[in-house]
Amino acid sequence: MPGTRVPGTKEGFVRRLFDTITPRYDLFNRIASLGLDRGWRRRTIRALQLQPGMRVLDLASGTGDLAELAVLSLFPLGQVVGCDLSFPMLRAASRRMRRHPAAGWHVRFTQARAEALPFAAGSFHAATIGFALRNVSDLDAVFRELHRVLRSGGRLALL
């Protein structure tokens, strides 16, 4: 992947970790939060006050829990882009969206670093991040990128 850092860095560790835990990730979240994570995700999406036609970035999308809720909130108009460092997580997110054949056309997933997003300035009306800020190497760079890709007046919801 372009812009990839040295494997011995925090980013390399995080990528390897999430590549490895993908099959058990959702189960772990349900158990660790005693099932509360589902409600937290719904509240996060509601806080964005999504409207038809909006374009939403789900940064550190993982297996696509937030992306799924966002695209269902926007359907039939709007688009969600899920972005994650881990390709196995993105593959799991794509499989999740197959449960919603019509809505699935409104979401796409891309592998990228949160510190260097491959999107034009002002591309999104809203953005989400769920449980991921602790995993990034440079928080300032992530927030600069979010500021860059969000439109003026765009909303950011952190879980």
C-alpha cells in the first residue's frame, strides 16, 4: 500500500493485530461492552443528523458496523465510504453489506492510512470514528485530514 510505514512501527503492529483478530472482532466488542456497543453505534449515527444525499466517511471502519448503520440511515440516497488500514477488516465489512443488496450499492470500502486520506478536500458531509483513536500514530495528522476532507459545517462523531 502506498505510504506504508516501516513494519516495526505502531502502525505496523496495529495493522498486523487487526488483520489477525478480524474473525473474532465483533464478538469481542459485544462481550467487552456487554452488548452496549450496538446502542453506542446507533447514537453515534443519530448524532450526525444524516440527511438523504449526504456523503459520509467511516474512518477506521473495521468490520463496518458504523458504515452499515450510516448507509441504512441514508438509503436510498447518499454514500458511505469505509476506510481502514486492515484489508481483512475491509473484506469483512464488504461481506456485512451483502446483507443489504440494494443499500450495498451506496457503500464502498478502501484501504488507507488515517493520517493520509486519499480523498479530495471537502469530499464528505460527515465522518465517524469508532474506537480507533488509540490506534493511530499521529492524532494531529488524523484531525488535520478529517478537517481537510470534511465540508465546511461538516459533522464528526467519535465513538
